[in-house]
Amino acid sequence: MLEFIFISPLLGVIFLLIIPRENIVRLWKTALEWSLLTLTVTILLWAFFDVEGQFQAVKKFEWILSSEPVFGFALFGVDGISIFFIILTALLTPICILISWNSIKFLVKEFLLCLLFMEILLMGVFTVLDLVGFYVLFEGILIPMFLIIGIWGSREEKIQASYYFFFYTFIGSVFMLLGIFTLYSYAGTTDYQALCCLKIESKLQYLIFLGFFLSLAIKIPKMPFHIWLPQAHVEAPVAGSVILAGVLLKLGGYGFIRFSWPLLPDASEYFGPLIQTLSLFAIIYGSLTTCRQIDLKRIIAYSSVAHMGLVVLGLFSHTIQGLVAAVFLMLAHGLVSSALFIIVTLLYDRFHTRLVKYYRGIVVTMPLFGVLMLVLVLANASIPLSCNFVGEFFSLLAAFEYSFIVGVLASLGMVLSAGYSIYLYNRVCFGEASKYLSFSRDLNRREFYTLMPLVVLIILMGVFPFSVVDVIKSSTVFQEQY
């Protein structure tokens, strides 16, 4: 069944190429239908997932003709971690299509091709079990996202933002490639499962880890490698912001979980204090910087820096709670931040500004919008019964087990998060209606149906977290480390 998560979007790409570009409605409907089919396949893959603590549905794909048995192929498989990132990718793709239905006015065919092509690459990143294959797919994602930001961005600075995104992440990935070459020269293979059984010398682990860290830290992004993120978010269209916040930022955390613990345990332990310190700076600095932003998209972008800092903090706490928290919080952030970017875009489509100072009293004319925004803002502040609360609770529990001081400093992030989230909602929705805004209609059916799956999942994951946690704990990483 694994191959169908690639075949379905690939068939969607083929059909889009056949349909004339003048038939705009047919293009949108075709892309939506094939993306929904891909989502159905991923849900079936989860339904038949057997909790055994090992990779399942493993497929071998010959991609380089080679006589060597250790090179020239890539393995694909899923475990308790990758299955949820696959579902998240498949869920956000049709949502991106729906929310962009009326906002993309030119080169619609090319835009939809970029979305589906990116979905294929993301499915490959989360399932590939070969380091060279991971690097190729990891870098391939830069191309469609570069085009989405640079072509369909909202303002004149979009080209600069697309180059920021491309060169920051591309230059960092060169160090990962050097680490992969070092691993191959030492072990003679890039097969992930074979490398997990190999004991690497500690000093060599340190060098390899630094190469992976520079690449993955830029992708998360961690301080001080976060400069590209706010610029890319502000200039990207809504689909670009949703995919960027919902999935692409998770590639860094996924890479740390997949490679740092199983392959480089000594280096992960050695560099743990440094990474914990950087994570604390990211949490506090990201939260304080969020408090002083005046652009709605920048507020969400900088809050993402703080939340992903908490992910890495839990990951390098060297506890099972921290690893669970890292995966769960990445999934939660993928849902909440994506929905918040959609909410912000709905305001921008109506009033054509993202500056907070122009908004007040939105709930008077848009009560349905006000209710949904309240749920999302409270989830971003990690109130109980939301998925963010579960992830951040486990992260702080792991931080306190690691060090009391680290736990106290990390807790400041939750306090500041509640502050800027509630202030944002109060400023936008409550009070007397702003004199700068004209009367506007509430959410239409398409916008409501786009947001509701995310809102429902945010609440369900908060109420029933162990339906996800139990599968995560069955993953290969946990079986190897604990």
C-alpha cells in the first residue's frame, strides 16, 4: 500500500498536465480530487498499521544502476513516527488547494503542479530509509517552495524572500552532504537500517553530527539560523505559509529524531547542553520578539521559532518523555500554526492589511470567524484539552527532569505565549469596531470546511492523546534507544 501514496499524487500531476490551462475550474477540482485520494490512502495505511516497533510496508527502489549491493537503491518504509507526518502532509495539501481557490489568479496550472510535486517529495522524505535518498528528496523540496514564494507571493519583496529561503537552507544542507559522505566512507553503505546497527567512533560522531546539525537547525529553524523564516512567511501565499509552517519546519526535528539518536548517540549526548542552551534562547527570544510584532503573519512566524525551540528542548533532554513530546508537539504545531495562517489570510483577503493596529471589533460582523479564531488562539497558548497542551506538558516535564533551571526558563515560553496570544485576539476581535474597516461578510462554506478539519483534530488530539502517543512509542527510534 505504501507505493500508492506516491502513485496517487503522481497521477494527479499527469492529469493536470493533460487538462488545458484555460479550464481553471477543472484544474482545481482535479488537484483536489487526487489530493483527497492521497489522504484516503494514508488513512488506510494508518488503519492497517501494525504496532510492532519496526519499519513496515518496506519497498526497495533501484534509482542508480550499480553492481555494488550496498549502493544504488533506496528503501522506503513507515514506522510509528513517519506515519503521522505522512498523514499531516496528505491532510494539508487539499486544505492548501481549497484555501487558495480564489486567491491564485494566474499560472494556476503551474501552482497546482508545484503543490502536488511537493507532496510527492515530502512523502518520500518521511519514508525513505537511505541517507542519499533522504538528502536528494530533502533538497528537492526547495525547488517547488522557492517557486511558490517567488512567483505567487503577495508583495514585491517575494523574490528576496524566496532567495533567503533557498540559499539559507541549501548552504546548510551542504554540510549534511559532507556528513553523509563521511558516513559512507566509514561504513561503506548509506542504508539507514544497516547504519543503525553500526557503532561509530565518538570523535567521528562529533564531526558527522555537526554537519547534520547545521543543516537541520536551519530547517527548524533554531536561533541564530531563523532569519529566513519570518521573511518567507510574510511574502509567501497562504498555501506556502501553511506547507512551510505545517510540514517543512518539521523536517529539521524529524531529521534529529531519525538520525541523531540512532546513528550518533554519543555526539547527541555530548552536544546536548549546547543545544539545550540554544533552545532556551529560541523559546525566550522568540516569545519576546513575538510580543513586539505588528504584522499578523510575523506574529505567527516568530511564535513558531519559540514552539520549535521547545521541540528541540524536549528532544535533547535524553528522556522518553522528551522524545514523545518532540513528535507530538511537531504534529500539534503543524495543525495549529497552519490554521492560524489561514485565519490571518482570511482577514487579509477581506481588508487587505496585516497590521494589527487597523483591527478591532471583528467579532461584531464576523461571529463565526471570532469563535474559530478563539479556539485556535487558545490552542496556540496551550490551554488544556488542546493538542499543544499535551506536547508542551511533556516537553516541560522532560525539561524539569533534565534540569530544574532549564525547566523554569522553558516555562517562561508558555507564559509569554499566553500573553501575546490573548492580546492578539483581544485586539483583533473585541472592542468597538475599527473605523478603518468596512462591514464584511462572515466565513463562507469553503472557508469554514477548510478550517474545521484542523480545529476538530486539534481538540481530538488534546482529548485523546494516547491514540497517537502509543503509536509513536512503538516506533523504531524508541525500540532502539529504550
